[in-house]
Amino acid sequence: MNSKRKGNAGEWAFIHWLREHGYPGAHRNELSGGLKPKGDIGGVEGLTIEVKTCKALKVQTAWRQVQQDNEGTGNKPILAV
């Protein structure tokens, strides 16, 4: 499985978990055009969620990414691994 597929699978797995635990509106943010949603997963009010599915995680790099995505949103950044 290539890294893009693995990432998509990880995002969907986390979305299903969120839905099962009280967040029925959780959805995958599609990155298209000039409108860039914040984080990998939307529909969870107050949170910017970035999902990482990889063998070797660079935690500091991943955390910087979610903080950057979260900037100016007023949300709490979440890094799901």
C-alpha cells in the first residue's frame, strides 16, 4: 500500500472511531483549489485534527504541521497517530 492510500485509510479509520464516539459529523477534509480546510478531519467543532499513519513518525514535524494548520482558528490542535 502506498503512503497516500495508507494515509487515507488512517484518516477514515479515525473518522469511524470519532463517529462511534459521539461525533457523527466527522468527515475527511478534501484539499482542493484555493480553499484549504484546516486539518485532515473536519466536522468536530473546536478541534483541528491531523492524522498520521506512518512507520517512522517525526513527532516535532507533525506537531508543527497541526499547529500551523490550526493557526488563527481558535481551535485546539490534535495530532492523531
